[in-house]
Amino acid sequence: MYDAMVPCKGCSNKVPASSLKMDLDIGKMVCPDCIKNKKIHKEIESEAFHKVEAKEIAEQTSKIGHKCTSCGYKFKIDLETNKPKNCPYCNARVMGI
């Protein structure tokens, strides 16, 4: 029996039709390599997301909310560097930090 060679809808490589799998995210038949690469990309993405999330949590703990007394603009001030020194909206000097 002959298995027809067809192009993968993900990477356009010619593969046997019997090896194609349905990718539910894109709704197309793709080759096993595309399925494998998709899993690898998801793992990398989840690792990167967790690293970014941890970094954001660390940044949030070192910043404090502030409201400008001149214009009322709300922004965050880094407690370690005491920056920004001026309001990002009206450039008024930040007092009392």
C-alpha cells in the first residue's frame, strides 16, 4: 500500500498522510515534528512566564504607590533608588520620600 506524501500545514514539509495529526489550536493537520516543537515552545514559554512573574513580584515589593500633590497623578516610586524624583505627568518635585 502506498502512503501519499502531503504537505504539512504547519511547516510545509512533505510527510506521509498517515502521520499527520490534528492541531486543535490552529485547526489544521500537522506533522509529528510540528506537534513536538509546539510542546517544546509551550515548555519554554511557561518557564519564561514564571521567571517574568517572579521578577514582577520582586519589583512590586520594592516600589510604593504615590499620588502627586500638584496634579493628582498616581505612580510608583522605587524605595531603593527613590526614583522618580519628579512626577512623570507634570514634572512637579516629589516631596517627603
